[in-house]
Amino acid sequence: MHKIKKVAIFPFHNLSKTPQAREIVTQIFLAELTKANLFNIEELGNIIDFMVEKRLRIGASLDKASLLLLRRRYKVDAIILGDILVFDERGGVPYLNLTARMVSTDTGKIIWKASIERNGEDYIKVLNIGRISSLNQLTQRVIKELIETMS
């Protein structure tokens, strides 16, 4: 991970039943990774243009040639891909299940992988203090936890 200087974040693959989950999770991931200041991050617009040019579907794996082209064109050392498995409320409690992985553009190997499943009640300390009541707040908290596993 110490050799990774610049990354590209691909839009998360939304497998949940919530249509707007992809945009929310991708934008929050991008914002939180920027705040963490671990890597330089390629513009999402450039990555979307690349996906359109190469006719890549969201959630599709990239072949070695595409990874090398990303490396040459945008000088990215790795890409981050993710899947949103659940983005929902259950009984009025926000619930989120995500997986993410970082793939080297040089070798095509996975160099970091994490999975996290949380709900708003997981953060209760005493008497409902700490309870998270919105999906956006939960997403932000969960993504911070994921990013902490990168360092």
C-alpha cells in the first residue's frame, strides 16, 4: 500500500433495492477518502468517460489491458471498486452492507479488500446515545471505518 500514490474510484455497483444508493455511496466514499489524505484521487468524471469509451459496465471486472491503459493515461497506481449489498432501513433503523477492494493497475492483483455490515443501533453506547438515525450518516461512518483499514 505504501507504493500507491494515486487511485481511481469507480462508481460502486448497486446490488441493493435503493436506486440512489450508488450515487450516495460513491460520493461519500470519494469525499471521505479525500479527507483521509492517503492518496491523490483521479477525477470521477475522467473515470466515467473511460468507462463509456471502453464500454465498461458498473461492477464489471477490468482486464489487464484496461488496467494498464488507466495506469498510462491517468497515472493511477490502483483502482477502487465496491459493491453495495444493502442500503436500506429495517424497522426504522438504517442498515448498510458494503464491500470494497483496491486492485493494482500494474499487476491486476487485489492489494486491499474490506467488507462491513452495520446498522444505526451498532453505535449505541448508553440509553440510545450514539444511535445513528439516517442512512447518509451511517454511510459516512461506515466508509470512515473502511478507509481506516487501508492504513
